[in-house]
Amino acid sequence: MKRYDLIVVGAGPAGLSAAIEAARCGMKVAVFDENAKPGGQLFKQIHKFFGSKEHQAKIRGYKIGETLLAEADEAGVEVFLNATVAGIYLDKEVLVQIGEAMTHFKADTIIISTGAAENMVTFDGWTLPGVIGAGAAQTMMNLHGIKPGQRVLMLGSGNVGLVVSFQLMQAGCEVVALVDAAPRIGGYGVHAAKIARCGVPFYLSHTITKADGTDCVTGVTIAEFDEHFAPIPGTQKHFDVDTICLAVGLSPMSQLLKMAGCTMVDDPKRGGQVPLVSENGETSIPGLFAAGDVSGIEEASSAMIGGRMSGLAAAAYLGFLSESDKEKRLADLEVALNSLHQGMFAPGSKGKTVAKTDEGIAVSQSLLKKGYLEDTDLERFVHRSNQTDKNSGIHPVIECTQNIPCNPCQDACTKGCIKVGKTITALPQIDDASSCTGCGMCIAACSGQAIFLVDEDYAPGFASITLPYEFLPLPQKGEQGTALSRSGQPLGIAEIIDVRNAKAFDHTPLVTIKVPAGQAMTARFYQPTTQAMEQ
Amino acid sequence: MKRISDHPILGEPEKGQLVSFFMDGKPMEGFAGEPIAVALKAAGVMVHRYTHKAHEPRGIFCAIGRCTDCVMIVDGVPNIRTCITPLVSGMRVQTQDGVTALEVSE
Amino acid sequence: MKSINDRSRNIGSFVSQLDDTIIICRCEEITKGEIRQAIHDGMFTVNEIRRYLRAGMGLCQGQTCGKLVKYLIARELGVIPDQLDPATSRSPMRPVEMKVLGNEEVTHV
Amino acid sequence: MSKHSDVIIIGGGIIGNATAYYLAKKGVSVTVLEASKDIGIGGSSRNGGGVRQSGRDTRELPLAMWGIKNLWPGLSEELGVDVEYTQKGNLRLGKTEAHQKILQGLTDKAVACGLDVRMINGDEIRAINPYLSDEVTCASWCPTDGHANPLTATLGYYKKARELGVRFITEAPCFELRKIKGAIRQVVTPDAIYEADKVLVAAGFDSRKILATVGIDVPMMPLKMECLVTEAEPPMFLQMLGTADADFYGHQSKHGSFVFGGSSGFEHLNKDNGTPISSSIGASCTCRGIIKYFPALVDAKIVRAWAGWLDDCADHVPVISPVEEVPGLYIACAFSGHGFGIAPAVGYNVAEMIADGHSTIDLSALRYDRFKPKQ
């Protein structure tokens, strides 16, 4: 029997983090993952992460995955790929399919970090080829370099639905609409705004009534639903699409824990069947831990901290870490985790309607229902927006209006223009006294792409707006296209006056457009002329 | 074009060697090592199988080997999850009908 | 006694619905109507629905439909889904060929 | 709702459900108490589905033969559920001279009881089932044996009994039987005390604990067995299979899946965590066993393996019996891993025993007080 101090099942963010911590404590650690590539969902996450520096904020998911792998390697963790755990048996025995054979392993501690599976919804035609999970779309485009389809309708406005919609557009697909049965957008407003300004319409309180097609999807019909989930006559809308993408939540993939005999609970707040766990992820079976989405759906940043906590707890359980060191290090991690668990998207706020920000500002209803801020919202939120008398050249405009755990903008500005403060869910504030140099680091650092550099008097009668542009082809200086509003409406001609793509921006090129001065606070995106013609 | 030749974040996708395989007897091309389903997708194949009871088409659904909707007959063996099975040069892939190969008129 | 334990309790008679033809279990092609009918036949748990109809017994072993079936039962019985257990978890977690499953290192006693 | 009925059946497995159904048909009011959350969660839904006569002890053979003749053929129609009864024979396979001897002994006894069963050689075996490997050299062949779907049969009886007004209560474990004035009267569960004139204990291995509360013992032990099931495969064969060594048994279901039971040799020693769980070696071992008999199945995928406890009797034969010492008490347990095939016949005859005081088949050889010490 091959024996390890710790066996980790699942090489995603939680599992790798757990393995690294445990191995650094001197444990002999094996990680099994059924996939050909480690990293779990991290390698499908091409957006920049939220959080603060300690959560690896503003780093793209796949880069975090690469870092974790390097760290695991350095710590001496043995990662087995294409290694499918068939079952967990008594005495912490794990049967693993590796290649064409089954191998028995035993461990003194086990950490299960198998992640989550996508939920599904049913509708007429949902089994047709072309109806896919959002995870499938991510896998196809970000791992295998293939478009899931040309014209896509997304169902689900949680962060997954929003992020994947944006990724679909980055991959060159057209997203025709984003639909959700809920009356409000579930994910971060900044994610929604990125999509809305590309012109994607949001349909809330809507759901799919039918997918058309014989051998594959050729179209989709949606309708608005009343409070009894009955379609309201006359609200049907039809779209010609070849792909319908479902992003309707995740469920913990906790079958292994159940098989192992852990006490399970059904907790809707954590996404379904989860093991009963202690603060550090220990289940009802001593020495068996759960970390990451398998013990409750959150995002990768929390999963990494949870993984580290269970790794340390496993080390302490076997005496590789003293109790006092364990307590100290867990306390630090607790603080890091708590900082993510603040604000209006905290696990405790799930399902609640938040009317005001922590600062007491009324939340934009337009953002929640249509995915973009109305001009009237700006006065409440956007600093300097109504201080045209004070404009003295270029300055950041931060359209970040919800309390999400994120603060890279603060560190990005070397001039100290931007302040978030200690609580990373606080809304960023702009310090008027500091002078913006227009370096653009704040734009590139903003995971929500919610920062713009505006110069109201770039030229007589013209303003310049610098915006993040993560699409191909990259516009060229001098070309002319269309300025789009926050809702993606064409405002008029925009000229590209600068394109910057520094390495420090990490694949977030900054495009500066010249628009009539009156559009300084309305133009937020650029559409090349060729694209407009294609449509 | 279904394949992403250049990506704003990821750049050009890393691919293996271009190889040929057979789909219901017809020669097709794909990159060695990528999932069979990806090669089929690139070639425009949407239907992987027809169901046993209702003879309904199915294709890629979860793309991670979990839902088993994309199964096909590969080198004579049925129920192969094409979304996680790497393409190998010369592979014979067939549309599955229930648990057997779909009869294809040449 | 908990609400679903008395199997003779009245949950009303089966009334067909427009969307009864929608597939719930993709692998075994079990429809919403079949599952609703089975609940009215007395199958009040996810395990019983599995065994009675094969919903969740196909190649994916209920990984896609498990939650859907649970919610259907809950709705039909008028209980909250958390009160229902999911199907029993069994190895192997993924389908595995007999030649592979049988190919393990054996230490003969 | 009333806590009283004519008969209480302890155990919502196929024996309890079938008896409840046949009692209800006679107009008897019945309450079935099931300890777990699910109907048919024990051995009833964890067996290989054999409906066979060959290989059985002569004491239970008449019950098996009667059930196959009178009940199984019309069961799907009667229950309104497809129990997938398939009567295409049973091959009990052997590879060695020792196997041949075991099979010959069983065959001789069954023939003496009037069963159509005979020994056949390798060529005859492969004429019946061409997929069997050359290693198989002998078999007993009983053409009237077969198999059915234990899941739908168990739940079919439940469904039909429920339709006839039988009351089923789940999560109602019986922890005590109580006599009133010398006769059985009460069944105590955590939530309620149920009353009846007659009580049938059909609770698998739990029966022993329950019967002990009125001072009755059935010498049996829980024995863990493991099964596995493949993905659906194209139709290959219809026979029920077993082996002289009992290293595997099983069949291909109507749906196309193969259902196999097997043995790793450790079943009598297997531990568990309070619920019957698969061991880490069982499924692999069974796969190796099957491949030796069926090389064609090497690529078939196992989608699920499970374990279950059977109630293994001291003499491996069931106890089906009234308990005169405790008037009104009846026992149907200790089926020792071969109860499914005879379940309809048991239910029918026990219903007669309870309702009419006598049964069609003489069950006196299966009495609870048959166990005597060695001389």
C-alpha cells in the first residue's frame, strides 16, 4: 500500500493551496486530479481576480494557477494527473484510476477539494446540441481554443454568467442577450457593465421557454415570467442563436465525502449537499477535511484561503505543526477570509436585497436591472463628475458602485489619487489634491474594468477618454469608430488618439478615444467601424 | 471559423500536430491531443449521438466528462466521452445510436 | 412523524401539465411527467425514483439530474428540498472499464 | 390517523411489501413500518435479481418452483409495473472437477424434487451462451429459471399495496414488540406505538434484534455482499448466471446493463461504518472474476458498485413461520441472500398463513424452532 501523510483529491485552487501548506510543514503529500491539466477552474479564468494583494487581486486566474503549480512543485507535492479517484473507503483508503490501472493509496489525512458541478434548468429543447453549460463554454474557448458558437444567449446573470459572457465576446462570439429569471442581476455590477456597454441587452425576470432546432439549436424564445413562474403572454422574444449557455449556479460535488461516510447537510446557502465541517474544514470523520467549493460555493479566492486553512489543520492534526503555530497562522488566514466576506456580496447577504451601500448611498437600480449605470446615478457615485469647473486635465472616473471586496486600484496609483481604505469592500474615493498623471495603471489594475481616465478639455470642444479594451483586433491610433454609451448605444464618431499596451497592464490595453466634450461622462466604449458594419 | 486563432488574453492556442481521423467514415482533421469533441466542433459536427428511446440528437453539454452526453463510438468502443478523450491520429469516430454505431449511408 | 413519512398522506391526484414531456434525466430519457407520476405512485424519495424509473441510473449516475429530481419531488410533495436526501453516493465516481477496474495491484493474503 | 390495523408488517422490503399486497387483496388492513427513509433500501434492491430454482436447498425449493409457475409470469401485469421477468434459464458454471462435483450434487437433489435441471458440458454451454470462455467446462442448466428487476419488483409491490390502502410509514424503526395478555399486540417506534392483532417481522437481519424483545431468536448474522453494474451494452444473452464457486452471479438486464454480484473471499470479515459500504477490493476482484468467464466484457464500464447486508441463517435457509409461543407473531427473515426469487411466493403464502391460518405450500421445514445443537 502506498501511504502518504496527506492525500488531496482535486488540484484546483483549494486543493493545491492545501497541498502547498501541508508540504511546507514537512508532510508527504499526493494530489490526485482527474483532468489532464491541474488548476481546476483557474485555467479557465482569464479575468483578473478581485480581492486585495494577499488574495492575488488583479492577477488573472490562469496565472494564479501557474503560480500555485510552481509552488506545489517547489514544496515537493506529488501531483498525479489523469488520476481519477474511484472511491474513498474505510481507513482513509483511496482507490485511484491512473492510466489503465487501479492503485490503492492510504493516507493519515485526506482533503477533499473536488469543487462544484453546474446546476441545470430544463426547458423545451434543452437537450439539443448547442445547449451547453457555461463551464463547457469556458473549457472550449479558454482551454481548447475553440468557439462554443457564433451567436450565443446566456441564461444566468450571476458572476459566472457575466464573466463567461464577456469571455465569449473576447473569443469572438456574439452574445445576443443575457437572461435571468431573477428580477435583479446576481453578479457584480462591474461585470454586468462590461457587457452592457458592448450593447448586450439584459432580460431580467425572463427565462427560456423553448430552444428551436432539429439536430442542433437554431434559435431560442424567452418570455417574461410573473410571480407564479408563468410566462406573461405577449412578452415572448425570439433570437436566432446557435448556442444557449446555462449559468444557473453551482452545486458542491460532494459525492466522495458522502461515500466516505461524512455527516452531510443540505444547506441552500452553500449550494446544496455539503459536509458538516469545522472552521478549518474538518468533517465528522477525524483527519478528513473538505476545502473549496465542495464545502460551500464561493469564489476561487476564498477557496484558496480555505484550502490553506485545511492544509495547516491537517498538518497540526498529525503533529507537523504545533498547536500554537497553527492557531497563529489560522488567525491570519481568518482575517484574510473575513475581508472577502464583507460587503453586499458576502455569503451572509445571499438572497437579500441590498438597497444602500455601506456608505449609505442608494444602489443603482438601473445597474441591477439593466446592467449599467444611468446618467442620474453618476452624481451619487462618480467623484468629480459634476465638478466641471474644477477640471484640470486628466483624472480617473471610477464607476465602482457596489461594496465588493477589491482594492488594487488603491495600490495601482503611485500618486495616491485613489483611496479604498482598510475595509476592502469600501467604495474607492478619489483624492482631488493628488495629481493624476494619466499613467493608466489604475485602469489596468481594476478587475472590474470600471475605471476610466477622462480629460474634459483634451482639445477645444473635445474630451478624451481612456478605457480598457480587451478585444481583438486592437484599434490603431488614428482610426475612427463609434463611441458607445454605458448601455452600448452609439453616440457618434470617436477617434483613437492613443493605444497603450504595456506589459504592466497584463493584457489590458488602454485605448484613448477623442469624443465631443459633451460625451465625456457618457461615452464608455469603442466600437470599430468594421464591426458595426458586420452587424 | 470556429477555432480561435488569436485571443486578446491567451494569444495563440497551443496545439499539437495536425492529424487526420475518420468521422463516420469520412476523413477529418484535428490536432493530436485535443479532445475529440473539440476536433469535431471545429469541423462543424454538432450531433455526437442519438438517444436510445426517443432517437434525439445529443452533443457537447458539460465538456468536462461528467454529463456523458457527448459519448460516441471510438475505435469500435461505445460510450467514449469525447470531450475528455484525446484525439489520436487515425482514430475512427462514429455517431452513436443508442449503444451501437449509427448506420451511415455512404 | 415527519411530513413525508406517512406514505398514505394525500398529495392529490396526478394532473398532467404542459411541460410533462420535458426530459429531466438526460441519460435515461426520463420525463418530468414520468417522474411526477411516479411520485403519485408513492415514490417519495430520490432513491425510490431512481429505482422505479432509472432516473439518475444512467451513464452519468445522476450527476446532471440529481438536483432537478429532488426539486421536482419536493414541489410535488409540498416540502422544502432540503428535507430530501440525495441519492446514495457510490463508487466508482466515474465510469471505468472492467479491464481497468480489475487491473489493480493485488497483494494475495 | 388510527394506530391500529389488522396486521403490522415490520420491514418495507420486498417480503414485507409482497405480503402486505397479498393481505390487502384479502381485505386485511395492513400497516408497514420501515426503519429507513426509503422503501426497499435493504437486500431487496441490492441483489443480483435471480429468479431461480436450481441450486436451492430442497426445503425452499417447493416455494421457488411454485412461485415461478404461478406468480412470476403474470407479475408485471398484476402490479402494473414492468418487473422485467425473463425466464430464459440459469447456467451455474464450473471450471474444475471440484466444481463439477458440487453442481452434480445440487442437481441430483433438485431432480429428486421434480425440477427440470441437468448437467451439461462445455460445448452445450457455449451453444446456449457463446460468450462464455473456454475455461468453463461444466454447468447445471435449468431452463425454467430466470431473472427479474429487484428494484421495480419491490417498488411495484409497494405501489400496488399502497393503492389497496396499505399504510406505509418510513423512518419508523421498531425497537420493541409488546405482548398484551399473552398475545402480540404492540409495535413500539420512536414516534408512536402501533397496535395490531398480528405482526409479521420481515426486517432482514434487524429481525433478530426485534424478535429478541419477545424472547425469540433466529440464528443469523449480517453478511456483507457486493454487487456492481455496467453501462448499457448491446444485448448479449438472457440467461441468469451463477458459478459453483459463487465467485460471481448476475445477468444482463432488459435495459442492457449487466448486474453482477461477486466475492473477494473476505465478505464474512468485511467491516463497515454502520451502513453497508463497498470495500476497496470487492469490485476489482469481481471484475477479474467476470472477465475470466466473459472475456468479451473487458471494455464494459462499471458505473456503480454497491454493498448490502444479507441475513445469513445458520443453515442458509430462510425462516418463514408462525411463532406459537407468541400468539399472533409471524416471521419471514433469514433469506440468506436468495430471498428475491422466492419473494412473491413467500408474500403469497405468508399472507395465507396470517389471514387463513394455513398456506398453499407447506412451510413447516422453514420453522423458526428448527435449529438444534449438534449431537
